[in-house]
Amino acid sequence: MRDFKPYLDWIDQRHDTMCQLVIEWANINSHSYNLAGLSDFLTCLRTAFSALEGEMEDIALDPHQVINARGEPEEISLGRMLFVRKRPSAPIQVLLGIHLDTVYPADHPFQRVIRIDDRRLQGPGVADAKGGLVILLTALNAFERSPLAKNIGWEVFLNPDEEIGSPGSAPVLTQRAKRYHLGLLFESGLMNGNLVSERQGTGDYTVVVRGRSAHVGRDPYRGRNAAHALARFIIGANALQDERNDIIVNVAQLSSNGAVNVVPDFAVGRIGVRIARRDDQQTVQQHLEQLIAKLEITEGVSATLHGGIRKPPKVLDTITTNLLENFRICGASLGLALEWHPTAGASDGNILAAAGLPTVDSLGARGGDTHSPREFLEVDSLTERAKLVALFLMKLAAGELVFSPTQSYR
Ligand SMILES: [Zn+2]
């Protein structure tokens, strides 16, 4: 512990700087579709991360493919994704990352950070995930000051589209995950500071139904009612949740065209799905496809299913448990009693884990009320988490942890 102390003390001295940086960064609007805001934020980050003296690269992402209100495919441009890489030939390779985007659009009333009291900051993205971004940067800065840094190579990824399901960055992450032995993600931790062990898988589907319009009074049987067909689909989709208590089907949006005296020839529905088991990805997909096929026969409409499970469930395996236990050891030497629990929301940790990378994905700040105009951050967690991650990296580099990642993780 003695060898690590100067670097941990350095983090303690950074408390005010870390708070300042969170305020500065959270005051920049970086909603997933605010390309100007994301670009301004990326400029700040390039400057901040240049202190690490790694190799920087920012890449364009494929646009987000969505189905619009008319049931047609549409592309929405995404922000750029930043990478910083150092020592790619060191024996242990770690991938660290967090998203840049927030859920608050540029015209949302929640735009500025305020200090609630000595313990808390309130503002857009302070916990999810700009606090985590500051923790990542500070932990790596401390680690780079230590001579042990030579034993670990790392890459930082900062993606601009996590809050909309990582449509552009997911394939990039899946591909890059293969270069690394372990992943550290800086999503906010649980309120009591504990880590996340497992996460649900999430998906979204859009159903587009096209029927035939007709006069309701004169010719009702010549029509093919798209709204009626969509209603049948929704009831069938919900049956999955009724049968299985570990699958959630959330009917989010339903709409159709026409007046009440016209048989509607168009309807669109959107549903969200959450699953706990990896093989349920297939169960859900097949169930929905069968419903679509049945609609075409029984309702005489044409129906199309778009979407899928975007983030498979993150399940706790032996290697990840081992990784969490090492974080518990590091936490104990800092006076933290760390436990881990499953949580509902998905993160990019789901994507990295599905690509075979053991990942701890809740190393960001303690905070709460995320995705709401009451979002807050507990400021003491900034140095606390940065020290936890820096200590983990130093112990890993010193060979003090009870595993050898090069053997057990790849
Ligand atoms: Zn979020």
C-alpha cells in the first residue's frame, strides 16, 4: 500500500478540480442528437485527455437507422467517437470507457449545474455519466504518474450514442473488445456505492402495418383495418410477459391514420422489451415474428417487424466475479466495503460482455435521479472512485492481484 500512497494522495488533492470539471462538462449540452454540442464537448475532451499522452483518434459512426412516423426508414446522423490509446504492446491490455451523451435535448429546461449543498451537485448528466468521465480521466492520470504504468496498455473510448441504445458505437465496441483482457466502464454506481453485477438485456421493436382503406358505412368488409391488426399484435406480444415473469414487454406508442368513418390502412406501434436470460433473445424474436406472420393471414394486412434486442443481458460469470472480488479487495484497502447486485438498466457493459470481455461497468460516480431534472451527484464519490480505479490498475500492474489476466482473461 505504501508504494501506491503518493498517487492516491494526488487524487485527494484533485477534489476541487474534479468538481469544477464536472460542472464545466455538464453545462455543455451533449444530447445524443445535438451534433454541435457533442462536437464542442469533444473539443474539450481532446484537450483534457491530451495530458495522458496517448494516441488519439476520432471516428465517424454509421447513422442511426430509425423507422419514422410514416413507417419509412430514416437515417439520423450521430456524433463522433473518440479513442485514446497508449502502450498497445504492454502485457496487460485494459479497455476503459464511458458515453459522452445525455438524455436532455438542447431545448430541455434542465441545462445548468447548481450546488445543492457541500455534498451534492445537481445538473444534467452529472452522474450519468460526466462524473464518471472525470473519474476515468483522473484515475488514469494518477496511474500514469506511477512507474508501474509501463506494465499496462490501455485504450479509452468515449461514445456519443449510449443513451439511444449505442446504435452506431455497438459494432465498433464489439470489434475492439477483442483486443483487451478486461473492461472498465464508468456508468454511475449504485446509490450506496456498490457495484453492478448483472444487467437486463434491452431491445426495441417497431411494427408497421399496411391494410386497405374503405368507407366504414358502405364498404366495411372491403377494408383491411391496420389499427385492428396492430391491436392484435400488441395483445399477442404482451402475452409473452403474462407467461413469463422475467420478460417485460412495454407498449410505448401506437398510432394509425384516418378519420373514424374510414377504415385505417396504416398503423405503427413501438414496444420496448427487457430480458434476463441470453437465450430469450431468440424466444422474443421468434414470438414476435410468428405474430407478424399470423396477422398477414388472419387480418389480410401486410406487416413488417423492425428492430431487435440491441443489448443482450449481462450475466455474471466466473471471470467477472473474480474481477469484482479484486475490486472488493482494493476497496477494502481504501476503507470501502464494496458489494455487488444486479440492476435493471442496460449499459455498454452488456455489449462488451457479450463480445467476451469481462467488464465491471459501474465505476462512475455515486448519484441518483438520473434521466430526470433532479439528477444529482455525490461529490465525495469523485475522488473515492478515482482512487479505487487507480489502485486497481496499480495493483494489477504490480502483479498483486490474485489473477493473471493474460492467462485467465484471454
Ligand atoms: Zn443514462
